Amino acid sequence: MDRRTQASHKRRRLTAAAAKVLHEQGVERTTLADIAREADVPLGNVYYYFKTKDELVRAALSEHTAHLDQLTATLDRFTDPRDRLKALVAGWIGERERAALHGCPTGTLAVELDKRTDGTLDAEVGAVIRRLLDWSATQFRALDLPDPDGLALTLVAGYQGMSLLANALRDPEIMTREGTRLLDWLDSLQPTPSNT
């Protein structure tokens, strides 16, 4: 493996480690040493690739974006948009243990970054959530449902709420129960009949 490939691989490991550790510990409690340990690289390497903790947060956000893009690309293989949405919810339910321990990776980061005064990173995390909202609205639009943007907001708010409660109460079954309600809700949605 040449040096450039090694450097790219190391940066990728650090980015994945940043996303994981920041989710589990939060921004304020995470140190660069924590990231180095998780990535299994010397601490000096973290400083070489990321000069500040904010740069690591940005790297974690890019990891969340990449994960979301990969997830939606996989879901887009379903021919029926309703099946795509239901598979998304099923995935959320499948992550119930992790949600109970740490909440939603992007949602918890959004809440934590909102408390900071500089106001730059919270807008960037909002862009990741907006990406999920836009993808969801596209599915509702393809189903010819009224107010697809509102339906997308209801869906994502449902996920954020159940993740928050599962985490706060340390109860993964909240994800199962509320996720099942979301699945039933998705099944109940019908297009508005046209007046033609």
C-alpha cells in the first residue's frame, strides 16, 4: 500500500472513530486521545489530520452524511416508496439497543451543538437532518400523498422523539412500540382522490 493510500485509510479510520465516539460520549466529553484510541492510531496522527475538535465534529458529520446516503441508496432499491419508508423505520427499530444507550447519532449531536455560541456546526448538523427530511418527502410525493413535506416532518420527528425517549428512559422497547406505530401510520396513508 503506498503512502497516499495509507494516509487516506488512516483518515477514514479517524473519521469513523470520531463519529462513533462523539455519539457515545458527546462533544464536550470526547478528547482527541479518545478518538486516537478508537481508531488505533497514535495521538499525533489525530493532530496531523484534524487540528481542532471542531474539525473532528465536521468529520463525524461527513460520516453521518455518508451513512445516510448509503442507507437511502440501499432503500431506493425498493420499487415501492412506501416499502422504502417502512424499511427505514424497520432499520430504526433494529437500532433500538444503540438508541437506548446513546440516542440518535445526528439528533444528539444537533442538541449538543445547539448549546454552543458560535452557531456554525449546529447549522451543519441541521443540513444532515434536512437531507433525511428531503428524501422522506420525495417518497411521500411519489406516493401522491398530500403535504409530503409535512408527512416527512412527522416521520422524522417521530423517530427523533422515540430515540430521545428510549435514551432518556434507557428503554429500547420504546423504539419497537413507537416504530410499530409509525409502520401502521405509513400503511394507513392514502392519496387524496382526484376530482376528475
